[in-house]
Amino acid sequence: MSLSIRSESPQPSRSTVWLEGRLDAATYLEFDDAMRDVTPMVDSGGTLVLDLSALDYISSAGLRSLALLRKQMRDRDGRTLLLNPQPQVKKVFDIVKAVPVAEVFASVAELDQYLDHIQRQMTAPGG
Amino acid sequence: MVLRSVASRLALGVLLGSAIVLIVTGGLMLSHTREQMLEQTRREAAAIAESASSRIHGRIDGVARVVRVLAGQVGTRHAQAATLIRDALTVNPEIAEIGAAFVPRAGQAHDGEAPTARRKVGGAVVMGSHLTDPQPYWTSPWFIQGLNCDEGCWQPPERRGIPLDAQVRYSMAIPGQAVPVQGVVDATIRLDWLQALLGSLDKPAHASAFVLDRDGEFLAHDWTSYVGTRASRPLLSAVTEGRTPVRITPEEGGRVSEPVWVAFVPIRGTRWTIGLTMPEREVLADLRRTYLVDLVLGMLALMGVSLIALAITRRLMAPLTVLADRAENVAQGDLDFALPEVRRDDEVGRLTRAFDQMRHQLAGHIDTARRTAREQERIASELEIARQIQLALLPAPHWLDGDGRIELHAALRPASAVGGDLYTYFALGARHVCVMVGDVSDKGIPAALFMARTVTLARTLATHARSPSDILQALNRELCKGNDTCMFVTLLCGVVETGTGLLTLASAGHEQPVLRAGDSAVLVDVETGPALGLDPEARYPVRVLSLLGGDTLLMYTDGVSEAHAGNQRLYGTDALLESVARVEDDATPETYVERVLRDVDNYVEGALAYDDIAVLAITWHDSGTEGARLDAVAHS
């Protein structure tokens, strides 16, 4: 099984990447390559959303890629949010905690709410 | 095999192709030339026959004129008939005999009524009379026929014994005053002159001439035996229909031994026909000879062309032959050879140059491949050394503490030469033993290096700690330093108090261990903290449980729980629990490890391991202690 990656960057502040298949030792390099093209499209302080609803499996190598991606985004003051992982993937996140649980969302609404919250915090005077 | 060479095949092809063209065009030319030759022969024959015909005509016309003049003269000068005919015979040497015969008056012929003049062999003229004929002349057919010839006519030839001595008579009625005719004047000529004339004709050597009379008999023929015989039916019908020239064959009934061509023309003033017979073989002999000569010359020319083609092709192909040999060299792996110097810019030149280039490139590739292979060999040997070093980082697979209370057994199976899974154990002070099983995120050399770092750090850091939580926190902080590649390791750390069997567990994102207590195998629910190396602030809660005698704790990496082959389902913790539960009571940790590994191997059915595997089983032997199981969770 392999990995397929699709991305969309409708606005510089937010890009979404859809992952489908397996993110493991055999495919993580492909993922890293693809993300090297996507991350520069996101502004500093922007948000990169990884839609994991079609991701069937993630291995520790995949987790490392996600952690690396998150670190790179954080270095540019950006955020990496994970959306709607399947239960088995969610379970891996829960166990390994390679990404903070707070950055994993079950739905777009939840994610938007979180982003709204962040923005309000940033724009609120003295916030 | 001569035909294996392209050059000889080309030459042979040229030869064969040209030969076919030559034969076909030659055949067409032959047929055309044959027509022309036949036409020419016909014209030639017609000319000869025409000239012979005029000569014959001239001669017999003279005879006819003499007879006509005589007929007129004796008609009025009856009495001088004898003198007239004698004089006429004297001045016309071609005539053999002249006679004048009158219709007898009152049925009785008188002397002088039928005088004849005949030339004797010596040339002397002898007078005679028809009255001496054995049959009365007025009843003879020649006389009666002559009476009917107002304009003169040739009588059928008369032969006296031998055919060559034949004579023909020209008769003409003598006009009378009172009666229409009063007699007949006739002149006889011998036919030997005709025969002689045929012989003197300027005709081709192989041709023979003949003269046919109106009844279809040969008056004269070069083949003297034919004289006086009747011509063959095909010839006669051709003469009747005026078809000239005509081809007559023995099969059609011609009196010939081979196919002949006959051309003929009628002789004016007579009802004779003169013809020339030419054997077809002779007519076409020249043609055949010419054709054969042409054919031989053509063949010689073709062979010459083929030889030239062969030579040129050989010359052109010579470098190709060398190239073919060299290509065989290449096929056998020999790339070190000389190629002929080619300055030509044609296909052969290009091919040679490309071949040379290809050879050099191939040599380069082979060299690169050899170097790569050597490099790979070197890397493989380095990996093997690395593997041994990595294994040397780990403690012995089996360990029994001094009291014999704690027995543990571990196994590490990297998927490749080196791997990122690890296990380790060491004593913490006198009364504690620390065990760890971990899994670096990734495989191969980076994972192995990270693993080495982890194991080394763990031993160093753990000496000052007693709680697995502290150990993990310290280790995590160290691993986070400079970890730009975001490598991380999940680690399960347990500390056993050797005296009591109290086990404290902390997990950094690692798989839950399996506890075999009594007959059951359960997962020990350890709340995990983040994997080591990612978040320097991470905290790790501990889980405390008290082992009873014979309890075995199995720690493993995801190489076990996620073992699979191809698209197979993952092995899973349920299968693992089942596998552990099936192990008989009082088994050694070694048995647990071996059983688990064997079950995993059976599950993947010999497929290549997908991930590194580390398994560690620790058994608490304390039959004397029968305390209640202490189970507590503490947060650091």
C-alpha cells in the first residue's frame, strides 16, 4: 500500500494537506518531499492542516515526519494541526504523544473553533 | 558458409536478379527478333522468287511470242509452214522443237500438213512430221487442246521416262479465214533449263527452290527427286490461298524432315508458281547463335557486376565485420580491443564511432558498478561491524540476579543489519534492577545511532535515579538536545525492587507490557508520556505493581504487535496476549521470549521482518512471598 498526498492552499495563512494510505518507513520520504513544497506556501504564523481521515496507518517513522513538520512550522511561528485521524491512528498519537493531543481535532468545526479562539487571543487587547 | 556474409548474399542477389531480368528481356528480344528475321527472310525469299519468276517469264514469254508470230504466219502461208518453223527453231535456241499441225481436210492429212522441226543433241535442226506419230495427231490430246488455245497456253509437261527430261509444250491455235481455227502451232521447251535456273539462283545456301505447275506437281526442284511428284497438301492449300510465307512441318503432312518456311510467287504468263523452301532451323540459326552469344556475354557481364558488387560490398562491410566480431567480444565481457580507424562519414563510420563510444561508456558503467559493488561490500561489512558494536551495547540476553529472584531474558532482532529497537537492564544500587525496552522512530543506521545514544545515556543517567519517571525525564531532556531531525524513541522503563518484587513502570509512548500472572495474560495499562526526544518538558506518570512469584512481565516493541506480511492484518495485542497465555506455568523467561518470537514468525510465515523486534521477559521468582498484589499508580 502506498501513500497519496493532495494539498490545497486557498489562502497564505492556511493550507490543507490530505493524506491517504499509509505513512510509514516506506512512504515517509515521499511525504517529506511533498511537504517541502507545501510548507513554503504557508505564511509565517500560518496554519498547516493535515487531514488524516483517509490515513489508514502511521508508523513511528511517520510520526517522526509529523514531528519534524510540526517543528519546522513552529520555527516559523506556524501551527500544524491534525484533523480527524482514524481511531487506530488516533490511538498511536495517544500512546506515543509525538504530537500534542491538543493539536488533534475530530472535525473541521472543532479545528475552526480552535483557530478562532487562538486568533481572538492574539487580537484581544492585552489578551 | 559463404552465404553468411552479407556481401556474398548481395552479390548473389544481384546476379540472380540481373539474370532473371536478362533472361526475360532476352526472351522478349528473341521473340521480337525472330519476327523480324522471318519477315526479312520472307522479303528476301520473295525477292529471289520474284527475280526467278521474271527470268522464267522472260524466257517462256519469248517462246510464246515465237509461237504467236508463227501462228499468224502459217495461218496465211500455209505452204511455207515447214520453212517458217525451221527458221524459227534455228533462231530460238531455247526451243527444242516446233511443230505446226493443221486440221486435216476431208479427214485425211497430207504431207506438209503437220511439219515439225526438232533440235538434235548436237544442235542440228531436223525436220519431221506429226504424221509419223504412232497415233493420228488430230486425235491426240495436245492437238485438241491446242485448238482451243486462241491465246496460247502451256500444256501439262510430258515426260519421257525420266522426270528430269520433261518437256512442256506451248500451243496456240492457228486462226483461219473461213473457219475460226485451222490448226495448232506448238513449241516444246525442255525443262532442264528451268532446273538449271533454279540451281543458278542467288539464294541462301540452305534454301532450295522449286517450280510448281498448275496441277501441283513440281516442274523443277532443287531436290531433283521431287521433280514430277506432287506437292504436299499444306503447301498446295497455301499456294491456293496465296499465304506466303508459310510454315510447313512434317506433322502437318509436309514432305519435309523438319519445319520449313516456304515463300512463293506466281510466275506471270503461266499458271506456275516458284517458291523457296528454307528450313526454320537454318533461318533462325543465326538468331539462335546471336542469342546464345548475347546470353553468354550477358552472363559474363553479370558475373562481372556481381564480382564488383561483392568487392564493393566487402569493402564497405569490412568495418562491419570487425564490429560484429567486436560486439561478440563485448558480449563475452571483453571491452579492451582496438577498433579500425574509420574516417568515413557514412552509416558505417557513424556506427563505428557510436560503437566505440558505447564501448567506452559501457566500460565506465561497468567500472562504476564494480566500484559501487565494492562500496556496498564495504558498507555491508561496516554495517556488520556496526551491528556487532550495537549488540555489544546491549547486555547479555539472559540474566539471573544474585538471589535468583529475578530472571530475565531478552531478544533483539533488527530488520536490517542494525536497528532502532533496544532493550537493556542494569542494577540500580544493590536492591533495584532497571529494565528498558525501546523503539527508535525509524530504522537503519540513524535509528541505530539514536538507539546507541539512548542506551548509553540511559545507563549514565539512571545511576542517580530510582524512579523510572525520573529516568525517563532525564533521558528525555538529554535526547531533546540538538534533536533537529525530530528522532524520537518510545521507551518502557521498569524498575524492580529485587527484595519485594515491587515493579514501577513508566512509559514514553511505548506499547503496554503484558503481565502473565497465574494463567492469565493481561495488558498493563501504563499511562504514557510523550516519546523521548520531542518535548523537553514532558512528564512521565508511573504505574506501580507488585509481582507475585512466577509472574512474568513481557516488554516488547511494535515489531511484535504490528508484525505482518504484505497486506496482512497486524499481529495485534490480542494475538500476543493469547500467545503469552498459552505458555505453560513456571516457564522461564526464555520460553516466553522464544514462544512469542515463534508465534510471530509463524504469523508472518517466513516473510522478511518489516520492523525491528525487541522482546524482554522478566520473571519474579519468590515462592516464599505470598503478599497481596500491590497495584498503584503514582504521578511524579
